[in-house]
Amino acid sequence: MTDIACLPSGDPLVVCSRGFLVELAAVLPASGRFVVARLDGTRMADADHVFYDFSDALLFPGYFGWNWNALSDCLRDLHWLPADGYLVIVDNAPQLLPDSVQDRHMLFRILVEAVRHWASPLGRPEGQVTPFTVLLLADGDEEAVQLRQDIRQALRDGR
């Protein structure tokens, strides 16, 4: 393990190789109630498994629609899981949706949209924001670099 901390770099999704230390103070508030959801990218081989794993990890309500729009809606709501901050950790993130670049890019765009939604003071009492951090873990530095490039491509393609 290296002694270099993995801190948010201004990118909406935090990508780290497994050897980096993660400063929790950099991704969660100092106090309060937090929801931490841990998912495994190797289990999310297709969209249906993505929907299932997110639904299971974040206790989505019964009306969850099992599609990309529903995933986006639920990640930007979470009223059934009130907290002062949310941390979504995806282990083995480079293995997400290996057979569909289009679906993988859709997931990255939805996750970025959720991060930005929770960071916006608009429509919130007293303009208070709620930390919502997505931490994507890769096995090594090379995988992390490739994953960051894939996320940037997804965001460019989504414009």
C-alpha cells in the first residue's frame, strides 16, 4: 500500500487504485448519519445486474422501474434512506458492464448526475448540500488511469 492519499480531484467520480489510502474526511462530512453502499463491478455484467445491485445496496423502493431513468431518479431522491451524506463504493470498477460501452457510459453519466444533484444548493432548505460521493476502485494505477479516461469519454459523448 502506498502512503499517497486518494482525494477528490474535482472530478465528479473519485477513481483510486486499490493501493491508495482514502481519506474519509475528504469524502464524508465530519459528523452525522451516513449511508455507505459497497458494490462489486464484477457482479454488474449487464444492465439488469446494475439495477439489482444498486437497488439492493441502497434499498430502492418497490416502485423502482428497473431501467436507466429509474436508476437516475432513485439516486437523486433517496428520501427512504435519509442521511447527512452518502458514499457509494464500487470495487472492481473497471469490470463494470464489460460487454456494453454504451451502458457503462450511461452508468457513469447517471452517477455524475447524482453527484452534481446532491452538491447543488438549489431547492434545498437553507441551500444546504448533501455529500454524495462515488468512489470507483481499480486494481492498479494503470486500470485507474484507463477508468478515468473512460469516464471523461462518457461525459463528452453525453453532451
